[in-house]
Amino acid sequence: MLGIAAIVAIAWAVSENRKVFDWRGVVAGLALQFGLAFLLLRLPGARDVFLALNGLVLALQDATRQGTAFVFGYLGGGPAPFEATQPGNSFVLALQALPLILVISALSALLWHWRILPVVVKAVSAVLERIFAIGGAVGVSAAANIFVGMVEAPLLVRPYFARLTRAEIFMVMTCGMATVAGTVMVLYASFLSQVIPGALGHILTASIISVPAALMVARLMVPGVEKTESDGSIPELEYDSSMDAITRGTEQGVQLLINVTAMLIVLIALVALVNALLGLLPPVFGAELSLQRVFGWIFAPYAWLIGIPAHEAATAGELLGLKTVLNEFIAYLQLAKLPADTLDERSRLILVYALCGFANPGSLGIMIGGLVAMAPQRRGELVQLAGKSVLSGTLATGLTGAVVGILW
């Protein structure tokens, strides 16, 4: 509860107009977050649904492995033509796990073409518009962030984007920073499922309940009451046929796969380089300095505020720091690798929610590039709001972690 109060206070403290405090937005945001979290986490049968979703993850993994094994042979998960002396080292991330992005990207495009996801987006949008008194343009974009990425969601309202107010643009940006795309949800769940039962259900829930948190935090940091309406049309995601959807979805997945692979190589290499430089310094508290240890010290108080016990706060702070400075993919990988006795079940669960967002400099660059292309005349405003959106996205996911920590 202290963490929730602190996050609301921080958002108001850095507001562009501290004379305005949106009580309605705060009450609506917290009520919707707690309500959704209770329904999705505490309702009888909710955990069974989450575990059933894990079966979906395994099915998608197995189906993807069929494709990778056919193309890459034993490197892609097929049977090895020799006896493996160390079977545990036979897993190749780039050829066995990351191709899941291609399958999910194609499936997402197909679900858009079959009008399944648009119906869900419009329904969620209607709820958000009514509760938060926001315009249709922001409502559609915010709802779409549950399923698609930070650039694809605003594309749904591209005809209206240039006319959004400053406050509305910031809400769109914050929702993009506080959620993750459907194309990577299953990927994250695939390696978290070993340490978090029902991982896919938790990641999907995190993306859902972070949307009201994002809208609430955004309205505190950049107040505004004007609304821009939208007819909810989605011209940018229309496909000629099911095969066209699969083809174009796969093409988009290829680009995402290349980007993710390249960013992982570069960011992990940079972390190793920084750690090598820090290793030249004298030991601190009996151990060599590392980027992870520094992040742990910086983010430990924040981790404690959102519900992590004090003795685990430094470890959780390392993961929160990696997510904020690098990206959530690396943070989730590290979370999955932690020894079982490092964090308890509740702490791991809080971190799954608190890490579930694109709020980092790399993702910010991608989002700004996409939004500027949609509204070049608003470039200056978008750049001004860029840094704020990383903070607001981080606060929103932290709020989600704190809410889950209370209810779990």
C-alpha cells in the first residue's frame, strides 16, 4: 500500500501542472486495476485457466520446434546425429526459442483478419472510454496495446493521431511503455514457465491491468481533459485474405526476430564490457563491482516499495535495473535462471508483473521513430515527452506489481 501511495505521489510530483490532481483518474485507475486483478487472479478457477494457458504455450513451442527442426536440424531442436555428452548445452536460443516470434506474429495477423482481436479491442476500448472519460482515439490505442506493440497500436488511430492533444499523446506513449506485444508474450512465457506456473496467463494479465495504471499515471504527469474521438476503424491492419495475413504477419515477424536477436547480442556484449571495466576497480564489500550489483543498489528501494521483502530487494533491484536500462527480455531471462532459493514465489510473481513493459531506451527509440513517421508535425512534442514516458511506463508496471503483491 505504501508503494502504491509512493508511485501516485511520484507521478504527481513530476507533473507538468501540480495544481491539478486528477482524483477521478486515480480512483478509477486503482479500482479498475484491483477489480481486474481480483477477477483474473483470485476468482475460483483462475489458476486453472492460467495452467491451461501453459498447455497452449507448450503446444506452440512444439509446433514451432517442428518447423525449426525441419529447417535447422538438430540445431533447431531435432534429434542429434551423435551422442550428446552434455545435453543441457544443446539448446540454441536463436534457433529454438526466438523463432516462436514468427509463429505468433503470423497467428496475430490471422486473428486480426478474422476480426477476433478487433472485437476484443473495441470492447475494452468502450470500457476505458467510459471509466476514464477519454476519447475514442486514445481508448482504441490503449486497448490495442494489450495485444500489439507500441507502434502498431497507434496505427489503429493513425488518421486521428496528429490531432491528439499533448495529454492524449502522452497517454498513448505511456500505454506503449507499460505493456508488451502479443508477439513476445508467448516467448517470455516459454522460458518463465519453468519457474512460474501459468506464466502466459500472468503475462497476459499484466498487460491487461497495466493499461488502467498507465492511463492513471499519464493523466497525473501530463494533465488534460480534451478528448479526440475516433470511429474505431483499423485500415492499417486490413488483409486481403487469410494467406495474405499469414504472409505479411510472417514478414513483420522476421523483422522483429532480427531486431530482438541483434539487440540481445549487442546489449549482453555491452554489459560484459562494462562489467570488465568495473572489475578493474577495487572490490566493494568483499566482491567485484558489476553492472548488476550497481542496479541492485539503485533499484532496491523501489523493489521494496512494490512488495519485495527487504532481504530480496537487492536481487529484485538488479532485474528491475536491467529491464529499465537494457530491456525486459534480458531481465526475464535472468529471472528464469535464478536459483530456486534466491526469491520466493510471491517475489517472483511480483517481478513478472513489474518487468512486463517496454519502458527502456531501446524501445523508446523504436516508438518515437514510429510515432514521428505518423505525425512529423508533432516531432518536437514527441521528443519532449519521450523521457517522461519511460518514467511513466516504469511507474505503471510497478503499480501493477504492487497490486498483484497485495492480492496474491
